[in-house]
Amino acid sequence: MSQQKKYYIIAGEASGDLHGGNLIHAMKQQDPAADIRCWGGDKMQAAGSTLVKHYRELAFMGFIEVVKNLGTILKNLKFCKQDILAFKPDVLVLIDYPGFNLRIAKWAKEQQIKVVYYISPQVWAWKENRVKMMKQCIDEMIVILPFEKSYFKDKWNWNVTYVGHPLMEEIARKQAQPSDLVITDAAGNKNEKPVIALLPGSRKQEIEKKLPVMLEVSKAYPDYQFVVAQAPSLDSEFYHTYTNQYPNVSVVNNRTYDVLLQSKAALVTSGTATLETALFGVPEVVCYKGSEISYQIAKRVISIKYISLVNLIMDKEVVKELIQQDMNVTNLVAELDKLLNDATKQLQIREDYAQLHNILGAGGNASAKAATIIIGSASQ
């Protein structure tokens, strides 16, 4: 009888929890006896793992925020290492979250713990110099963006495995189910207006910068209902301090996909949400606004043409990106007008989204493929 295998998985934000949850579900299907311990969120816990620390305690973004919370981050790293050593996993699985996970990968290599990295840090955008260390510390790299395989092979002579994008299966599942979400207006009545989604992000710092600008746009569209997708890690009161003064704005908690299923257009914070929105077929404007210092530093170190995954994968501007000072009410209204009223623009977006779908669909069931690789690593 084979020995029970143990897996330690670390994800540090909402998107990592989503992909981690699907991964754990796939691992449990292939190895029902697997003992899985994780850092992540509700989805990873619900899929059958023991949750050690929730990503709510880990999500610091931007250069300034990280420096301010350095003590907490160092404490978390120390605790994490102790917990891994006590658990003695057959495989350590790291999901994105590079600031934390790459430090753990380097340490794990020294402890002779097998490391599989699922969802590569975006080293093709910035901090390319980390790849050398990654090659030394990571036993198996699993990537989810089609251009990453050739990037690592051609530039770094590193054979990584492309499994397709896990969002494809997640969104296909959601689209197959009828949505039971009833959107209400500010007075609590059932909404009868067309919906525009507002996705201001999942961290307080980014929401504070972007949501006030997004909300002002609602004044230009009284015949639309604007729906803010609330992050599950934040409480409703935080949002209502911003939304209370806008009569055609409501907030929906932890139902982003249901909101997108009902939306005509969306204003979306840069990140995974831009890709999710596109895969649901919703025309969008991509928004980014950070602290001025963080932005100035990022501008000097990031080496890519676009900030949204949609444009990066397609290697052209499919969706409009409004960054820093350009993310203002005037520009947002102008771009939203095109999405809602310009038939040529709407047709172009539909065609581009279809092409994006085809590119990402080429990999197949990403979670199951990643699970097979991870379980295989535990036996080697």
C-alpha cells in the first residue's frame, strides 16, 4: 500500500485562492488520500485542504505598502518556514505571489524540499534577473500564458510546462449555470436598468484610489445601474462610505462572475479581472491608479507595452487602458460611450475576444494537467 502523500500549497491573494481551489479539487480527484495544507482562502479550504493562514493577512501591494508592512511580512515568512518543516511535505506548491513565494522557494531548495511553481511570476514584465535564481530553486515550473513557454525556453533555456489558463474552465462552468443573482437598486428594489460593472480590485489601497473616480462616471449614465463587485475579504461598510451618495449604484458581495454575466460593459482594475471580464465577453475599460511614488518607480522598472493581460496575450490594444492621470472621469466617460454606442467598436471587441478565447483554449483543462504534474512530482 502506497504511503499517503503530503502537499503544502501557498497562494497569497484572491486570484491565487481561486486557482488553488480548482487545483486542490483536481488533486483530490486524482489522489483522494492527499493530505493538503495551505495558505490561501475560502475556496482552497472548501476544496479539501487545511487552511493555515488566509490571504486577507498577506495582501500588501505597491512598493510603499510593502515597506510599511515589512515587519508583518518577515514574521509571516518565519512562521511559514517553521510550519513547512513541521508538516514535511512531499511537494511544496507555490502559486504566483512572487514577493513571498520566491523567498520560500529559495529557502525550500536549501532544505531539499521539492518545489513546483504553478502560475509563473510575471518576470517577463519586470525583475527578469530573478529567473536565474528561479531556475536553480524550482524543480518544475507550470505556466498558464501561451507566450511564457517560448519566453523561458528562448531567453533562458528553461523548459517549462504550459497547461492552458485555469480561468477557461472556471468561466465555462459559470456560463453553463443560470445566474440566480437579483441585482437591486440603492432603494432595494429589483433593478430594471442595463448594468455596468465596476471592478475596483480586492485590496483597500487600490480601491481607495480607483473607486471614487469610477463612481463619478455613474452620474453621466442615469439610465444604467452601476454595480460594484465587492471583494470577499472586505466589509460592506467600507464600500458604502463611497457609494451612498450615488443613486444608481449598488454593491454585490463576492458575486463578481454573476455581475459580469448581467453586464453590458465594465470598468476594471488591471490584473486578473481584466482577463475574466474579457472571457465573459464584456467590453471593458482597464483602470490603474496607484500612489504617485509607486507609479513612478513602476514606470521605470516595468518593461512591457501593456498592463492588461488581454492586451499582453493578444499583443495589441484590444481594450483601452487608462493609467494614473489618464484615469479620470472625462476619459472614462468617453471610452464607456464607445463601448455602449459605437457599433464598429463593439464588433471589433467581439472578434478580438473570440480570438483570445481560441488562444487560451488551446491548453485544455489547466487544473487537471497541473494536478497530474504535482502528484507525479510527489512520487519521484
